Amino acid sequence: MGSTSDSAYDIKHTDTPNDNHTNGNSTTRPIILHLGDPILYNHALYSQFSLKYDIIQPPPSSLQRSVFKKHLEDKTWGDFAATIRPFWNTGGEMGRWDRELIELLPSSMQVMASAGAGFDWVDTGVLAEFGILYCNGAHASTESVADMALWHIISVFRHMTWSCVAARSNSPTEWTGAHQQIPFASHNPRDHTLGIIGLGNIGHAIAKKVRAALGMKIIYYDIIQKKPEMERQSDATFYSSMEEVLSLSDCVLIATPYTTRPILNAHTLSLLPKGARVVNIARGICIDEDALADALDSKHISAAGLDVHMHEPRVSERLSKMRNVTLTCHTGGGSIETAMGFEKLVMQNVEAVLEGRQALTAVNQGLVDDYFHSENAKETNGVHGHDVNGANVNGESLSTNGETIRAESQSTNGETIKAESLSANGETINGALEPFAETSKEPSSTAVGNT
């Protein structure tokens, strides 16, 4: 999305601080590192933003990991206070922000603000150790993703993909087969039960749309029960057991943030009633796709809809051949309105933090607070927040819908015991943040899965 051409509103690509800097390392205004393409929509807002801060927008060639690391080591961009990444398609060429990169950031760094609801491309726990907030595009994509989920839910009940593929085949035989057979395989969603795993912002928006438009019964599982007002808005009923939600669901919807292991695997899929349906608009890792294909082959699961995939941009070959599976290209959050919202949020979050106000969508605020408190305890009591192996032995903060709760994470023999991560739209609800399973020290320049 976007281009690298300059406009009247764009900051030109540069690897050197502008004339407002002194000796290349200090400035009369905070320095902002703009990663990726120029602003496309909110030009007036960006113009005002540029009056407050000195913005450096490195060229794409400077964002490749090895080059990017060298620039950080050499302090090419001075003591910048924040980074912004307005688009999810660009600005991630350096790969995952892990300890290797984060340790190179200047001590002046306070906040990273990025497009996308997901934050699996950055280690928010390590950022917290350095007192750096990570702000995602949480609310900007809610409406778009909820709309996509609604379409997938309708599709798995009414076999939309089967009908569409048959129509596009231009084959009278395929057309007639679909026309005659689909009515005997389809159901109206009304009065069926939708089980939502993770009732965060997106899960809540989906629940409201589904209840109002389709008349489905809504049940949900989350690590904490939501406030009564939130439950009333979607007429959603809480269950403290995910297994119970699965056993009662005619269709299960996964709306959780990133996790390091599948939520739906052979065992949990077997808990669904025979003929149930599966929809995933969260992250591809949330479903064991081979287990799902097996369950579809056995007809235990009657249909599935996936907007996200385990090995993006590749799609499961088995699932792609099934006419009862609806597949989309992780475009749930893909709308102009979402992109406009991402742009606004990155600027608003940076302004809030640098002006001493509360960030709008900080996903690791609790972790930053906990680390700060543990450091104070260390100074006063000699208690370290991390053991010699780096294992976290502090209680973690869990932020959901603006509420802060805490869960214990105890270290035994150097291992950190982690709670399930089950909520939505980039909300942090982990008992302890789980590390991303890296596959390469030089990740692909194509950032997939951040919306």
C-alpha cells in the first residue's frame, strides 16, 4: 500500500537528521523515526505533527535488517524518542523487533506506534524492560474485521464458496450440482449458537453484529469475564471453560491475539458437536490446519472459514481444495477506513506519550509498569525482577478493555509458566508474554499478519 514518492506533506527520505539537530545527536524538538511509506490520507494531521517533531524517514534501503542494525549502532538518526509505522505493508523490512534490535535503541526512546492490531512482530516484553511502550492500531480495524467475520459465518452456514466456485466454473454441470445440492447442506444461522473464543474489541463487535443481523445465540470464553454492560450489548453469556463453550457451539469463532500454539487442535476440535463449523479471523497459528482438514474429511466439522493462515502467504493445499472451506487473504482489516485510522492512531499515540499523557492503545503498559515497580523493589530490597537466566519472576499486568488485572507467573528451574492468551484485537491478556517462534535471523521483508 502506498508509495515512496514525496508529496507536499511528506518528509523526504533521509538518513541524516535535519537542520534542527545539533551535532547529529540532540534537537530542540523530539525526533520521530518514520518507518515505511508516507502518509496517504491524513495529510493535514501529519503536517501538524511535523511542526511538533523532527521527523526522519529513512529510505527503504536503510530498513533491511543488517543495514538497519548498523544505523542504530552508529546512532545515524540521533536520539529519537519514538518510531511510527503507519502502514502494515511497509516499515517492517528489518524483521522482528527482538532483543538484538531493541538493545540498540537510544535511551531517549519512549514509544513505538504501528499500524495493525497484531503485535507478534515485536517482543513487547523486552520493550518493557527498557521502559518502551508499544502501541498498536487496535480500534482502527475493528469494524472491518467484524464485517469479514460476519461474512465468513454466513458462508460456513450457507456454503457460499461452493456456490461461487461452481458459478465461476462456467460449467452447467457444476452449476446444476451446486444449485441442487447446497439447499440440502445449508442452514440458516438464526437460533444457532456462536461460541466466541476471546471477547475483546473485535470479538465484542462481531457478537453485536451477529446477534443483531443473524439472530444467533452468543456464548464466549475469555480469561476474564467481561463487564455486565458489555455482555448486555451483545447478549453474550460467559463460560469459564473453553471446553464447555466448544461443546455447545454450532460455530466457533477464534478472535484471540497471537499465541505460540494452536487453540484448536485434534483434541479441541473433537469437543465440538458433530457438524459444527469453524471460523478464524485472529491468527493462523490459532488452528492446527492439518487437524482441521482431518476433521473436515471425517465430516466431524461441516465447514470452515479462514481469513488467516498458519504459513502466510501460503495456504493449506488440503483446505484450498475443499468446497466447504472459505478462504480469504488476511484482508479482514483491509479497508481505506482502517488505513486512515492506523495513520491517526500512530500519531495520536506518540503525541500522548511524549506529552506525558496516557497512550490510547498501549499493549504492554502493564508490563512496563511492572518492570518499573520491580526495578524500584530491586533498588530498595535487593530483589531482582529477572533471574540470571532472564526468566521473568514477576506478576504480569493484563490489560483488557482498559482494565488492569494481574496474574502470577512463577519461575521454576529457570522456566516461565505462562497463562493462556485468549482475548482479541491486540489486547494483552497473557499471564506472561510468550516468545515468538522465530524461523530466521533475517526475516522476510514482506510483513504478513499485522492487521
